[in-house]
Amino acid sequence: MSESDSNHSQADVESPFEMEVQFLPGVGPYRAGLLANLGVRTVQDLLWLVPRDVLDLSHLSQVNDLTEDRIHTLRGRIIDSDSKSISRGRIMTGALLRTEDGLVRGVWFNQPWMLRQLQEDRFVLWSGKPKFRDNRWEISHPRLQWLDEDDEQAKGEVLTKYRLTEGITLETLRRYIHSALELVQGKVADHLPQRFRDKYSLPGLEQALWQLHRPDSVESFQAARRRLVFDEQLDFQVGMALRRRIRRTREKSPRVSLTPRIDARIRRLFPFELTSGQEEAIADIIADIAHEQPMHRLLQADVGAGKTVIAIYAMLATIAAGYQAVLMAPTELLIQQHWQTINEALLHSRVKRCLLTGNLTASVRRERLAQIASGEMQLIFGTQAVIQNDVRYHQLGLAVIDEQHKFGVIQRGQFRAAEMVPHVLVMTATPIPRSLCLTQYGDLDLSVISELPPGRQPVVTSLVLNPKVAKKAWQFVAEKIREGRQVYVVCPYIDSPEADAPAGALQIHEVLQSGELRDFRVGLMHGQMDRGEQQEIMANFRERELDVLVATTVVEVGVDVPNASLMVIFDAQQFGLSQLHQLRGRIGRGAFRGYCFLFSKSDNEDSLERLRAVERSANGFEIAEADFELRGPGNVLGTEQHGNQPFRLTDFARDEQILTETSGAATRMVESGTIDEPDFAPLKLRVIDRFGVQLGLTRTG
């Protein structure tokens, strides 16, 4: 078959959007393979490839036009750059830009890494408010947009800039996109009715696609991008709202009533007063589980705020009403920690309880499954083993999922009982940014505990960047160990990938035993050890038979050793900000103030600024927002298959307003029944086609 016959055949059997990109003029199989590196396989993928930036060449200024009262954009070539120290240790980096009619200087303070970027002979756009100093124009911290060769002479246009891959130039990609736009012209069906688009000031979909890639102005590009991000978020939010409606109208959970007598019996287990935040969260939960509509509540608390107490209260209230409760955690170490903590609290209780993990022998597992199915076991602890297909609950009233950020939407919907669905409480000690509360957790009601229990002190955190400071840090650690304290030493790897810069737990364990901590008992724990060995080492550390525990992130969550008040984290730049905050939450849990040292040899200023954010703030909610801006939303559906990631276009730091709008719009549409009206049928079908399997939605009903 000739290429033209193949092209004709492809066009006949598929819509233009589904057509493989190789059949566009000039593409072919080879360049289609290159485009696949950008996630582009079909015409639709190509049209939804949102530009990473735009160049506004429609309002360029000349040097003779500059004024001090507004932002100007100039185009030119860098002809010189330098960096020097100024007063009190400050560093100034400068560059000289030659434009068509003169010179303009740009300066950056305390950003020495800029010198590497400001290469001579590169063409660039500079934007900022100029000042006339020393008989020349100067712009402090101008916004930079680097120009490609294709754009150096362009004038009077707004040009799109895309993420590229080797073998595909910017001009080539623009040409393919233009071909795709012409192919679908007049064939773009809009799934949003006009009345809805008018309400939210959204352009039509076809207009948005043209203005996204060939914008008349920066404003029209922004409006077009907003439409596509709005679509992406609205699809997901409508799916979540439909999921909530199904729960409310079709699913039933046990009614759990709480008497004053049961309340008093549970409270006697806690040898302390609950905080006001804990009391409010318990009130929310008890109000929820008193109804037959399933509870789906997220409890987010900063590290050390006491969420386990709330889980114990909710589970015991459920058991007292005659139902089973289950607690699921992502790791064996964490579930073992919960088992020890709650087992100790229930030492004199008649509640029948058991562990269900992947490491049980076949005979023990069969016995446990039979006890769970008969209702003999009232309280079950486990990893994802508790949601396997062979687990049958007798009357499951409550499922508690700890460290929810380790799971996706799918996992928390996999608890099923014989007739009723359980109430679900998900918990995390990793504070969740507002953007994720609107998306990944948009189907959950929210309880937040931001206060720490009385007497709990914030951990003192220090950044360690050179050998001199490191020596003082180790001296401080040794001094505290002699006073009776214990220390975690956390490494990003089990075995170091770099022989000359060891940060693996195996190497650091050896180094400390013969170096800074040679006078103390140093233990080692990591994820490749079997469960029994890990438990034995943690028990030794808890019983103070070890002074130092060198470990990987197996100690990130759930580990509670009140006497451990110090932590050293090697290669701290390798960890996320929330992960660092979670790690340092393991210390300072007793009567002694905690001290955390972040060791780093990085010279990357962005990495160091991230570590300084952890050094400055003990507030997990602030750190979570900063971390989210850097790392993005992760896998919100709990599935890895290609195409299932719902957010390809959204910039969560930039688009929070759109998230808020779409969340409200979806909730109103579904609760009012508007989504069931005929002109919203294309939207509803689109949502079900995209998310039906993951969210339990069907085309019927």
C-alpha cells in the first residue's frame, strides 16, 4: 500500500482527532517516533500540546523609547557578562544587552548562578522596569526569554514556545500543529453548551485551539489556555461529584451511635486531655458515622498532632456498636508501629484484634481470613493485604487508611462488605496543599488539626553545607548522646551510587562506627532487610540498646521513639520538602527538644533554597505548599497505566483559581441535576469515558 493509500485509509476509519500523527503532511513514521517522546501520538495529542511560554513580539521597545514608569520588553544580543562581590558579602551579576539602537544593562543580586546562563552572543527578550543610572539604562532582575534562531528576526507577532525533543525543531513543530489545526477546522464539537461557556467566560473549543497555537495576543493565548485547563479540571471534578452522588443515593453504611457510657470507656484509655483540634475532629467523625450515608472524611494533621488517637476513638466506637473496623497503612513497619501502640492501649480490652500482612504463612492467613469473615476478629490491622480479593469482612463498619498520600483514589474505594459499604476515614501527617484538596481529595470531607499537643516543641533545624559546620554538628550530636539522647542518621540510598561521595546507609554506618560516633552503639536498618530483622532493630533502638540508628526512609512514618531527639539527614537535597518535614517529625516526640541537621554538598542554588525553606519553617502546611509547587500532584488515581493521568495541562501553582471555579461548578451541576440535562450529555459521556473505570461510574443511570 502506498503512503497516500495508507493516509486515505486512516482518515476513513477514524475521526481526525484520533488519526495517528504520522499521517499528517511531512511527518511520517520516523518523526512520529520522535514526537512520541513528547507524548504525542495522535492529532489530538498534538493539538493539546500546550505551549510552555509565549513570546510577545508585538510590543517591543527601543532604547530611545524607554521610560521609568512602566514595564518594557527589549530584544537583543548579550555582548558581555560579569559577577562581583559588593558590600557586606552581596554578589552582583550583570550583563549587557545590545539592541537595534543602543545598550541596556541587566543586574541580578545574590544570584551568582545567573552568570552561567548569560552566555555571550545569545539572543534574548528582557522585560522589566528600567532605571536611568550612571548615564545608561539598567533593569534589575529582568524576566528572560531566550530566543531560538527562528525567532531572532520575527516582528509584530505573539509566538508560541514548546517543550522540544531531539530531532524536532521549534519551527517544525509549529508547522505540524498548523497542519493539524487545518485538518480539524470546522469539525471540533464543543462538549460544553453555550450557556455554560457564557457563564464562565470561556471561548469555544475550536477558537481556543487556534488561539492557543496561533494567538492574536498574549491575552487571547491566556484565554485559550484557560479553556483547556478548565476542561481538564471540570472533567475530573464532575467525575468526583458523580462519585459522591452515587455514594449518597445508592450506597449505605452502618449507623454507629455513641452513648455517653461508651464515650467515657474510650476516653479512659488515654492518659491525657485531648486537644481542641482532636475534639473537633472526633465530633466530625461521630456525626458522620451516625448516618447511613457513607462517611468519606480526610483527617490531615501536622506531624505529631495526634491523629492516631482519633483513629483509635473512631474504631472503638464502631466496634462498640457491633461492627468491625480495619486500619490500613502503606508499609509493614508502619502497621507494626500502629499494632504495638494500639495493642498497648487495648491491653485490658476484650476487643479481638489481629494483623493481616503479606508475610503471613498460608495456614495462618487462612485462619485469620476465616476469623475476619465470621466476625470473630473485630479490629484488623494490615497493609494492602486487607483489600485483596480473598478478604471477606463480616460486618465492616469503618475503614481507616493511614498515610493516604501513599495511596490513590482507587485504593480507598476497594473496601467492601457483604451488604453495606464501610465508612472511610483517611489520614495523613503530610499536610496537603489546597490544590490537592480540590482534586485528589475532592470527594472527601475535610478535618484539619494544625495545633500540636501541649508541651510539644518545634524541631530546631539547621542546614550544614561545609566540613567546618559539619564537625560542630557531630560534636553537638555526641554531646547529646552522652546526656542520654538517641539519634537517627537518615540516608537517601541503601548503597551509595558514588564511591567518592558516600551517602548510602551501608557506607555511612561504617564511617560513623570508625569516625565521629565510634564511642557509641550504632545500628543499621533499611528496606532490604526482612521484616523480622527490621522489627528487632527498632525494638533495640526503642529499648535504648542502640544510641544511633543509621537508616533509609523506612523510618519516615509511624516510628515513635520518645527518647530520640536528634536527626542527621545526608544528601538532604535528594528528598522532597514534605518528606524532610515528615522525617524530622520522628524526633522531639518526648520531653526533649528535637534537633535536625540537613547535610548537603549541593551547589545548586534552587536546591539550597528549598532546604532553607525547611530550615526556616516548622509549619508543615507552609512546607507542603512549597513542595507541591516544585513536585506537582503525583499519581492521583493510584494507577500507572498510560493515559490515566488526568492532569497533563494544569499548572497547580498557577491555576488554583481554575481549580476553585471548576470544583464549585461541578458540585452545583451534579447536586442540582443540571448534569443530567440533554445539552450536558456530551460532557457527562466524556467524563464517564475518561474516568468511569477508575471512579466507578457507568453509562447507565
